[in-house]
Amino acid sequence: MLDLAFLRHNRDLVARAAAQKNVAIDLDALLALDADVRGAKSEIDTLRAERNAISAGFKSAAPEEKAELGRRAKEAGAKASELEAGIAAKEEELRDQLLRLPNIPWDGAPVGPDENSNVVIRTEGTVPEFAFTPRDHVELVEMNDWADLGRIVQVSGSRQYCLKGRLALLETVLMSWALTKIAAAGFTPITVPALVREEAFVRQGQFPGHKEETYQLPNDDLWLAGTAEVALTSLHSGEILDLSNGPVLYAGYSPCFRREAGSAGRDVRGLLRVHQFAKVEQFVICQADEATSAEWHARLLGLAEELLTDLEIPYQVIETSTGDMGLGKFRMNDIESWVPSLGKYRETHSCSTLHDWQARRANLRYRDADGKVRFAHTLNNTALASPRILVPLLENHQTEDGRVRLPKALQGLMGGEYL
Ligand SMILES: Nc1ncnc2c1ncn2[C@@H]1O[C@H](COS(=O)(=O)NC(=O)[C@@H](N)CO)[C@@H](O)[C@H]1O
């Protein structure tokens, strides 16, 4: 959420950000609403002051004036209460509109409507040259009986998966390996629920705009989060954090649920895009300083790249466009991993800087060096998400006879050179 004062003084900057992020919002209507509410509030204050002044002087007033004074005090109080009732609905509407305002993207973001405007900024690792036609991950899984992608459809419907045997073990080993690696980098491992209240989605930024992507459990007034970021953004809501020893660093592990309502027909085969998956999430709450956020953005990205390097998966780093980065982002870098069967890179990680856009919604504050209480900055990044990461992992390391050689980093954990 943006600061109203910022909006009042930077209307054109916000209008440009909205245009660059394809956000339809009527800033003039929002500012008019803001003016109405401020006008009513100052009138209420005047009326309150008048009533208080009358009350203060009531005792010493001449007896014949008391009746008139009492009437005026009562009238002022009634008018103030009437005005207050009148603006309650307007304040609600104003807050809803403020929640839909985009963060201002950084100047280096490619300006464009969607992912086609994203720019590759770095390519790492060597795309494998196969002396045979590489199989796709579904073929590899089926020939090794590493999953049941057929039966499970009748149990759970489409976009679901169940891993079996060594691949089922590999998924749990990968999550534990990623959590341990990120913990070793100073992040506190934390497991959080996917069952979360609606307000947490508003604070994280997914609501009010994208409810259609989220499973709801109406009988319990709960929703299913698509990322640990949702719970982690709200965990410290309302607190005055002590960031004097550095940022709050979480390695959040959780099941993730997504309706993929907007993805009909895309990636329907296999493990790339499913309704329920597991993820280790990097989450940072740091002091409200652009350089500090930029430093942590680089560190988060570096950690994700380290994991991909250990997994010996070729990847490229993307500078995400204004139209693709989403409402709350100041900057987003995706990492895309090479998928041989597709002959292209596919997103496996997403690293974001949000400055205080989330912290203002979640009321995440800290006391700065001058003792001033301020909204913090937040960042988040994928450490590892499964089963999507299994797609490049299996396909890049496959052998002609359909086995999969494990990256060295996993051989000890998996007790052998091959899956
Ligand atoms: N439907 C899905 N199926 C499988 N994996 C998914 C799905 N949606 C997202 N992911 C994985 O989760 C990663 C992060 O998702 S994200 O929406 O891009 N970003 C976030 O959730 C942020 N909190 C950073 O992790 C993706 O890069 C991808 O690897």
C-alpha cells in the first residue's frame, strides 16, 4: 500500500506506475474521496472543539445562559456523530482503493505489459548436449515408476501428482537440503500453515485483487495460501520490531495451494504446474533503506543461484517487466531453469523487493537509529519449490537408458550416484 501523503504529492508518478503495471484505478476519484474524508474529519474536530469549549465554560456560565449552552453542546455533538457515521463507508471505500494501488517499479525494470517484455540479464551453466533424444520428465517418471500421474487424477482431479519410490524420497530430501542450506546462511527455519485468514492475504498483497487464484474454506473462514510468504508477512503484524542487529530472516517451509484459474490449458502435462506443491521460501524484514533492500535482494538471488549451481541445473536470470512483476513489487528477478524437452528455460524462482508496500499493509514497523518508528521493508524469494524443480533436475541429468544421475550435492543424501 502507498502512503496517502505520497499519493497526494506524486499523483502522476502513481498514475504512470499504474499504467506500466496494467492497473486500472481512478486516482481522481480516490483523491476526491480522500478530500471528502479529510474535510469531514476537520469539521468533526471543529464541532468536537466547540462542544468541549462549551462544556469547559458551562459551570461558570450565567444561569440564564445554561439552557442555550446545553442545547448548542448537544447539537454540536450530534452533528459530529452524524458526520462520523457518514464517513465510515467512505473510509472503507478509500482503504479498499488504496489497497489496489501499485508500488512504484524501479527505473531499471523493462516497461511492458507482460512476460514477453522480460529481459535475460545473465545465463549460467551449460545446456547439456545429448547424444540421444532426451525424454521429457513424464516419460522418465513413468518408465522408472517414480510417480502415479494417472490413477491420482481419479482421486484428486487434474494438476495433482503423487511421487513414488526414490523420487518421493528425493522431494523430501530436496526440501530438507534447501531448508538446511538457507538456514546455514543465517535464515531461521520456520514451518508455517497454509491455512490462513483473509486479512493475511490482504497484508501480503494477493487480496483484494486475486481471490480467484486462492482456495477458500468458507465454513472455517480460512483460505489456502499459495506461498509461505502469506503467513510470514503477517507473523509480526502490529509489532515494533528490533532490527538493530539486522533484519528478520526466515526460511519458511510450507505446502502451497493454487487454483491456477488463469492457467487453463498451460503446462497441463506432468509436474510443472500443480494445485498443491511444497516450497522453501526466503523472507526478509529489514530497515527501510533502499540500499539495505538492494543488498538483501542480491543475497536472496545469490542463495537461489547457489542451490541451482549445486543441482547442476543451467539457468538464466530475468529482469522482470513492469507488467509481469505484480502490484506490490519495486523490483523482481525471476530465475528460469533449462528444460531440455521444451528446449527453453522455465521459471523456477522469483525474487522480489517490495520496500514498505507490504509492511504498510501488514503494519510491520521498527524503531530506527533515531528512535523514530517507521514501516520496515520486506523481500521474498524462492529457495526451492517442488515438484517444478524436479522437471529440470530429471531432464538435464538423464542418461540414454532412462536413468537419472544425481548432482554431487545430493549423492550422499540419496545414497548413490543415480536416482
Ligand atoms: N502451480 C504451481 N505448481 C508448481 N510450482 C509452482 C506453482 N506456482 C508457483 N510454483 C513455484 O513457486 C515458485 C514461486 O512462486 S511465485 O509465485 O513465483 N513467487 C512466490 O510465491 C514468492 N513468494 C517467492 O517464492 C515459482 O517460481 C515456481 O517454482
